[in-house]
Amino acid sequence: MISKTSKVGVIGAGNVGADVANALVLLRKCVKVVLFDRTLSKAEGQAWDIEDSIPLLEEMEIIPSTKYEDLADSDVIVVTVGVQQKLGQTRLDTLSDNAEIIRSTMKELDRVAPNSIVLNDNHEN
């Protein structure tokens, strides 16, 4: 179980990442969530939507970010990034691109958060 003093990072502010961050807030599993996305406005929009529910719960902090450094000291990091499948593509068609995204993401996490537990959500886009 994650303690109330924990920090959880979520990489990817798409539907899956935003749902993970929202669930963390609703289930009160941590006090700080860093919602990381390469597009700050996307992370900010999702974070603001999630923050709307916080006054009904308890003090929590949602931090939208485009900087891997903001994930430092996270107890857990959930990786939800991947290439969107195009019409007619299979998941195998996106494998090479997704592998590169995961490789570069893990390299950055090794640099800034080497002691974090990393969960990779292998979802279908």
C-alpha cells in the first residue's frame, strides 16, 4: 500500500494517464501526483479537471509537467505513453515506435528517478 506521504508520477496525459491520475485522487492513494506529458497544455487541462474534485476530498497536489526532473523522488511512476494506432494498423505495426518511446522514457527515468517503482501500462491505443 502506498503511504499518504507518497508522490506518484503518471507519464502520459491521454485518456489512460488522466484516468490513472484521477483514480489516484479519488482513492486518496497519495498526496502528490505529477502528470507528465510532452504537451504542457494537455497535462494542465487534465490536471485542472482532476483538481476540480479535490475540494470534495482532501488536500492533494496535482502538478502538470513537461520536465522529467519533476518526477524525481516519486515512489511510483506509471507509464501510459504510446503511439496511437492509425486506421488499418495493428499493434505490431506500432511496435517499433512504441519500443523507442519506452526506451527513451526509461533512460530519462533512470536519470531522474532511479529508485522509483515503474509500472508500464501496455494498453491498446
